[in-house]
Amino acid sequence: MLSLREEISQELEDFEKLLALRCLNIAIADAVTVPTSELLHIMLKGNLDDEYIRHGITTVLPIASITEKHDLARKMLYAFANASYGDAFNVICWSCLDVAENVTVEAARFLDKITRPTNNNDANTSAAPSSPKKIKRSSESLAARALYLLTGSQAVRFLQFLAKVAHFNKSIQTRVLAHLAPYADNYEMHRLASAICAVEDFSVVSKVFDKCFTIATLQTCEPVWTQYKSLFGEVKSFNAMNEDVEVD
């Protein structure tokens, strides 16, 4: 079995080889690496393998626009092969916040964009064959596809992004809650995310994030449980408040 570097060296030539190695941040003696702007252009417009794109995402995110980040996120979701693609998608989402993970206009614009319907023929043809249900979900929005695909820690991280940024304006908040609704019927973490999204006072949300979603913080956060009870009823609210399970 060849190492990825050996495979690159054997399968690719000249510029493609240099580009792939640049994506992987592998140093090559006496070689001039591709400028980040050119790398971003090739990642978006070229015929580069999705795995190379995944490895190169952190290199180009600092200069990527909202539209370019949206396109990179789409590539990760439609090429989704394992949890590492979910991690890459979340890196794109959280890169829109500032260094202290405060909500920014960029984050709100990105969330607005990924919660709107999107139809992309290139993405549909490049994705693996899927069931009619999966095709329908993926054609609605990138957020819908992410909610369908992500599991475990990747799902939790994306739900945290939704819960934190959804409060930027009412239209985004309403759209996020609509995306969460089908999953909230069955999954506790989606119900909790919905309740946090629905809280009107962002200072309450900030407190939950500042305390890293500890059980003590959540159990004593009355506005969250008021919203939870309003959305899902008293019985589910009581059960959730008494769950001894970490959510982060």
C-alpha cells in the first residue's frame, strides 16, 4: 500500500502534484508552493480530488468569502465519506465566528446561506447513489443535508453552531427551527438545540456557551426550559431536565 505522498507523486504531474502536496501542507525541497488565492480557485473550480480539498480547507479559509465557504461546505457534504468530512464542514462553519467564537455578521450570512434551498446539478452527479429520501433532503439546503448526515460529536458541534448563530435575526431563527423540527421529534439533542435557538435573550444563550453546556448550567437555565416546555410539552421537559447525560 502506497503512502498518500507516494501516490501523489506517482499519479499526478507538475501543477496538480504541487497543488495536492500544498493541500496536504507537505514541504517539498526547492519547490515554490501555490499562492493561497490560486489554491482556493483550483479547489473551487478545478478537478481536484475531494480528499485533497478536505486536507487543504484550513489553508484557504482565512481568505475565503462567504460564497466560497458555502461552496467548500457543499463539496464536503456531497463528498461525505466519513466523519472527517463532517469535521471539515464544521471547521468551515466555525471559521465564520471571530477568534473568541463570538457571533459575527459573516457567521449570520453563512448560516442564512446554508439554510436556504439549493439545487446543484454538479453536486448531485458527483455524489454517491442515494435513496430518494436522501436526494430530497440534500436538495433543500446544506443545513438540511448536514443534519441528515452528521452524527455523534460532528452533529453536536453543528447543532451548537446553529444554536449560537440563529439568534442574529428572526428570519434565520425561524428557518433554523424549521430545519430542526423533524429531528426534534426523536432526538433529545435536537430538542435542546431547538429550545436554545428559541430563547429570545441572547445573553442567556451566551451564558450557556460560556459554561460549555454543563449539566448544572442547563438545569438552572430557566428560559431554556420555558422554551423547551413550550415546544415539546411538560413531560419531555421534565424528563430532559432530569437526564444525567452530558450534551457537549
